[in-house]
Amino acid sequence: VHGENFPSQVVERHNKPEVEAQSSPELLLNSVVIAKDEGEKVLIETSINSVRVSIRIKQSDDVEKLLTERFTAFLTQRAEWFLIMRRKPVPGYDLSLLITNDHVETMLKHKIVDFVINFMQEIDKEIKDMKLGMNSRARLVAGQFLGSFQ
């Protein structure tokens, strides 16, 4: 996580995250994609003053796609609670986190890294739990419905 305060080279007295603005190619560093497969991957884009982490959550069927869409919509509507979450993810990804120099200056670096790792683990676990809960409720409803015909 880069913590350097780097003012804009284009606009005076501005300090925009270069990974978002992309106004100067020389300020962007190499991007890294970490992927288990095409459906589950993380894109890490770095620049002189910011890092953007984009997450693609594994969606093996239509139920998981629907749950992922609803859950990520719920989280992005509350992005200000997470401080580093973007309201709109990078195209091709489900969620994006933006860590700027301000975050690094005001928060502990290792805590930011811990949060990102824990967040990625918990999102996957949460979606799996929602799917299990939905399947068990559907089984119960189907049993009640079919029981009414006996």
C-alpha cells in the first residue's frame, strides 16, 4: 500500500487517486491479477498515491449470481460505512475497494491489509450461507405445499 501524498500534475492544489484519474501514465504501476479461475479473481491496480482492489466473486449458478448481485448492491449502497469501498465496481468485477494516501496516513497499514483479506473471505462465506438458508427455506415451503395435496 503506497502512502505517498502526490499532487496532481494537471490541476493545481488537487490530489486525486491516480489509479482512478489515470491522467499521467508514468504514475501508474503494474497491475496484478490473482485468479483461481475466470469466475473468481482479484485485480490489484497500483499508482503513486493509491491502490484499487477489484474482486470478482465466484458464482457457480443462477442463484449465486442473484445473491451476489443483491449482496453487492446492498454493500455499495452503504459504501461510506466501509470508507475504502467504491460505489461502482470496475467493469467485469463485483466489488472494488479504493485505498488512497489519506487512508494510509490515517489508518494502520497492516489493519487495512487485514480488512481487505478478511472482507474477501467473509463475502464468499456470507453468500454461501445465504444460499444454504435459501435452499432450506425452499425445501420447507415445497414440503408444506406438497403436503397440502395429501
